[in-house]
Amino acid sequence: MIQENITEEEAKVYEVLKQVPDPEVEVNIVDLGLVYKVTKDDERKTLDVDVTLSTPGCPVGDTIIQHIQTILEVNYPEYAVLVDLIWEPQWTPDMISEEGQMYLNS
Amino acid sequence: MQAGLSTKNAPSVWVVVPHFLLGAISFLVAAVFIVFNYEAFLSYHLSGPVLSVVHILVLGWVTMIIFGALYQLIPVVMEVKLYSEKLAYTSLAGLVTGLFFLVTAFLDYKFQLTNNFIVGGSLIIGAVVLFVVNILVTAISSAKQSISKLYIMASAVYFLLTVLMGLFIVINLSYNLLPIAHNVFLKTHAVIGLVGWFLLLIIGVASKLMPMFLIVHKTREDLLKWGFYLINAGIIIIFVVTFFQQIPLFIDVAAFGLILSGLVMFLMFNYDVFSHRMRKKLDVGMKLSAIGFVMLVFSILSFIATYFGNPALGLPPGRIEIVSGLLLIYGFFTGLILGQTYKTLPFIIWLYNYQTVVGRQKTPLPGDLYSSKLATIHTYSFLVSVVLFVLGLLFSLKLIVLLGAVAMLFTTLVYGVNVYKMIFHKKQMIK
């Protein structure tokens, strides 16, 4: 996970996001290192997620984005969900977690 | 920020899927042809059945799948939408109808220009012109500059040149418009088709997809650039010398040397990608693709062997050339296409069925749309068929060639079942 100093609630959001797989490699987007930042604001009832893709031409890119949006709206119905796709810093395979690497090679 | 995303640029499922369906049918038809005409492949003469099978394989199978896959992969490689889906449909109709007439013409081939040749050839040229226009206009509209794009654009131009040369050969045989050596012209037609069209296109697409599928970020672009210059230099030399009556052997050897050096660059690029991959375990699609690349190495070696000549190798006339062509068209192209089918077709079907429900319901993944077991079975049968074909041809063993053809037919049937499973997949939700 790239983000540091996350709250317990934000950690729960990461767990929810682990249900979203990259359909090609069949590894969840958190362990692939595609989720850069989760910000859960309980006062304003907003849930902001910064994600990236392994490549701008990713054939299933906006399906993944849509999956994130939907799964968060279902799990956090009182929150306004904003998924932002960002390209900086550029994703590299080094961002894959140990669990992700295990999945890729199992 | 999401403008570059390729799902938004993805073509309609109805543009891509018919190509895969018709490609699989052509593959099956070619295998049936070979089973019933296997002895023709042991003959030196380019007989009607051999020419029919070659054109069913290169146009109905390889080109058909490449068209479909390319329409799907354009958004990935160039990050823009395909220029026109109508052009794609019209091109497909022309290719299928033209191929039917062309194969009919070859079956009754007596070195004369028949109406079927004119109709078939014209339809195919029309289909290719539409395809080339579609690809080039799409490429020009893309702001993305990459070596992959350059390879694809060059391949489209060579494809047009190939079909124009093909029709010209048949016309010239009847009307003697130009005093050219037809065997040399035929060789150039084959080289530009196989190297200029297929290989350049495959390199262009594979250089983008292989690192993506194997999860590699830093790739050796320098090798791709050198490969592009070397292969193109070789093709251009071969094309130019076609119009000279006397060609010194060293020019021919040098041109092929340039092409082979370019291919070695591409193989080195792939080796580098393969050795730096994060995804160590290969799925069946990547295994088949890897087998295809091994076949390319054998194909290169056999093409080098053609310069020693069949007598020096203890082979009947024309045999090593047939083996080389087989390893390239059936070994490399088919191996790669079989594998890449599983990396492309399930995705467009999956997106079509599940794009709107992901997150709301648990859905299968693209990898669940086909049987990995069947894919593994036809991987083995494909390998067996290549080995049998090569052994049968090298040692002139008719029975072994027939067994190779039967193994090929089995491969086409099992592959066909998987393609059917994917194309006619019924939407399902996992509880």
C-alpha cells in the first residue's frame, strides 16, 4: 500500500476495494498497487479514491473504475463517492504487494 | 482524466466477434482441405489444393483474426477510437466473398486468368483498401507516438502491396504486361505478405501487448527501432530487385540477412520482456504464444537452410521451402493466434455481458468464459501436428503428413469449441 497514515476506517475501505479484481491478471487492485489514496471524510460524507491503471490503454480500464464506484456506493450508501483516475506517479510493477506477487505466481 | 481509457474507445462487439467466428471456420476448412489433399504438400509443384489451403490460411484464418483483433487492440495501442466501423463491416464482407471466389479459382487453377480470379481478387483488394484506409486514418488521428504504431502503419501499406502484386501475377501470366520472372515476383509477393504484412503487424501489436500481459514496464525500445529499420530495408531491397532480370545472389542473401537480423532484434526484445516479467506463471494464452515464438526461431533456421539448397540437405526439390513456410504460417502465426485469442476475445465478450453489472453482482472473469482444459488439449495437439508435419515432409513420409493433418483437424475442432463457448456465452451471475 502506497498511502501512509491511514485511519482505521480508510483501512476498511481498502479491504472493500480488495473485492475489485483486474479482470486480466485476476489480482485485486489494492494488491496490484493501483489504489494510491483513500480519503474518508465523515463530516462531509465524502469518500475520495485516487487510482491509477497499469497502462493508459488498459482495455478494461473504465470497467475497473466503474467497479470501484459501484462497490463503494453499495458499501457506503450515505457517502458521495468520487473516484479519480490519476497518472502521477506512474504505476510500476514494484508497487505490487507481496500478496499480489504471490497471486501472480500461484 | 478518463479520456484516454480504451473501453470508451472500444469497438462494438459486432465488429470484432464475426472475425473470430469466421477465422475459426476458415481454420477448420483449411484442416479439412489438408486432410483430403495431404499428398499435394509432398509435391514440388504449387498445385491448386496447395494454393487454396495457403490462401485459406493466410486470408481466411490469419488475416481474418488479425483484422478482428486489431479493431479491438487499436484503442490499446493508439489510444483512439477506430475511424469507422462501417468500413470494417464492408471490408469483412469483401474479404469473405473474395476469398470464396479466389479459393474456387485456385481449385481449378490452370495458370489462366478466370472470372473467379478477377472477382475474388478485386473483392479482396477492395477489402484491403478499406482496411488500410481505416487503420491509417485511425493512426493519423492518434496523438500517441510509438514504435508499435509505426509497425502497424507500415504493415497496412505492405498488405495492400501484397494483394496488388498477387492479382498482378495472375493477370500478367495471361497477358504478359511486364517482362518479369514470375517465380521471382511470386517470391516477392510471399515475402512482402509474410514479412511486411504479418510479421510487422505482429511485432507492432506484440511489442505493446507482451509487456502488458507479462507486467513489464521498462522495455528495450531500441531493439524495436533497429528491428524496424532492418526489416524494412530488407523488404525494400527484395521489392526493388524483383524488377531486374539478373539478381546477384549476394543482394538476395543480404536482404534476407537484414530481415533475419530484424527478427533477431524482435526475439531479443521478447526475451528481455520475458526475463523481466513480474507475472512468472503463464496462462494458456501466453504458453501458446511462447510456443509460437519458439516456432519462429525454427522457422528462421529453416529459412537460413533454404540457402544451402535442397540437394545439399538431401531433400527433394522445394521441400525445405515448404517446411519453412509451414513453420512460419502454421507454427508461428497460428501458435500466436491460438494463444492471443484467449487474451482478446474473452475480454470483449466479458465487457459486452458484464460491463454494466460489475460491482453490483459477482460476475465470472474473462478467464472463466472458456475451458482452460480444452485450450491445453489443443496446445498439445497443435504441437504434435507441427512436429508430425515437419517430420513427414523432411522424410517424405505420407502417413506421417496425414497424421499431422488429422492432429491439425483435431486442433481446429477443439479450438472451435472454445471459440463457440466464448462467443455464445450466456450471461450468468455467481451467487
